[in-house]
Amino acid sequence: MAQAAILLSATRHMTVASGMTDIYARDPVTAAAAQRTLEEAFPGRFLLGLWDSHPSLAEDIRGHRFGPPLATMRSSLDALDTAPFGPPDTAASPHRVLAALDPDMLALAAERARGAMVLGMPIEYTRSARAILGDDGLLAITQMCVFGHNHADTSDLARTAAAASLPNRHALLRGLGYEDPGALDDRLVDSLVAHGSAEDIAHRVQEHFDAGADHVSLHVMTTTADFPAVRQWEQLTMHLPV
């Protein structure tokens, strides 16, 4: 929230979105106050993305008790919508999306938010997410990618990234026809991580648009994770569909 305020104050037209705001990181009253403050200061330019977290992050790091994701998210939305914030007539902001992977969370996003953000899933899942959200729901896709000269040069890092994303995607991937996700074969790696040349990555972005995405962001991974991938983003921009 604080970083969003800094970015919004430095720009005039850009929309700033929190990709995955952990619902265990702040209570709903605090989250609602922060969102409504940003909405007052920068009308229509802040999009709140909410995430149901992971057990280890909620319990080991934050000291909370991790609850059933769907029920906990629904309760959090109820509390956000009824949180007090002056002046008295201030309404809850409609500018929110839910970070969603499973179909039930996508359905909740269609019911209680502007739409959903889906991180690190194949094109087939973009199509199914669009079907659940309907024609009007915002579908924002985050595509993991590794940018390099060619497919062979980027395959090792792509495989590492795909492996890190597997634990909470096994069942979903099997449902999409990937019978043994744990084997991490080339087909699965390529479907999870767009890698290779700028043209290769731009082609994947266009596939998401063709499958029903409204917005595609790129999570560019490099071997130097401590440094922003500014050079890679600049080079990719010249090839991406607008």
C-alpha cells in the first residue's frame, strides 16, 4: 500500500495494482482504510489485488492461524465491505481483484470483485478462467518468463522456475491434461514458463489475449534475482502486442 502511494504520487495517469496483497498481512479495517485513502487521493487509479496466502507465510512468518482459503477470503471480503472509514457516507471501493488459481476462487472473484489475477498457468487455464469469470470479469494474467537469445539458452532457468511453482498446481495441471506434473517434462515447463527470444515471449502473450485475457503482465526471471530486469523489460517492450 505504501509503495503504491509513492508510485501514484509520481505519476498522473498510470494505474497501480497490488498484484497479491496477503489478506493475513493486515486486518480488513486497515486494508479498507488504506484502499479508500488511495481511492480518494487518486480516483480510479489503484487496483487492490487480494491473495489468500500460504500456510507457511501466514503461520510461521506472521503468526496467524491459516484458514480454509475460500471461506477465509469470503470472510475477508465481508469485513472489507463493512469496515468503518470516515466520512460516514464513503462507500467500499469496487476496485479489487482476487488472486485465484482454483475454480472456486475464480467463481468468488466473479461474484465479489472486478475479476481475477492468475499467476503462472498454461494457456488452457486462461480459457477456463475466462469461462468462469464470464464476459465482463477482468482477467489479468501474470506470465512467468525467461528472456534470452534462444530457447536452448533459457531452458535451465525456465525448468527451475517451473519446479518452484508446482506444489500448489498439481491437481489443476492434471485437470488440464498434464498427467504427471512432478516429472516436469519439456511440455509442462514450456507451458508454465515462456522462454527464449522476445518473439517467443510475445507469441505467448498474444496466446493469452486470444484465450480471453484482458491484461498480461510479465514476471521476468533472471539469474541475478536481486536486480530488477529493467534491460529485459525494455527489450521485450519493443516486441509485445499492445
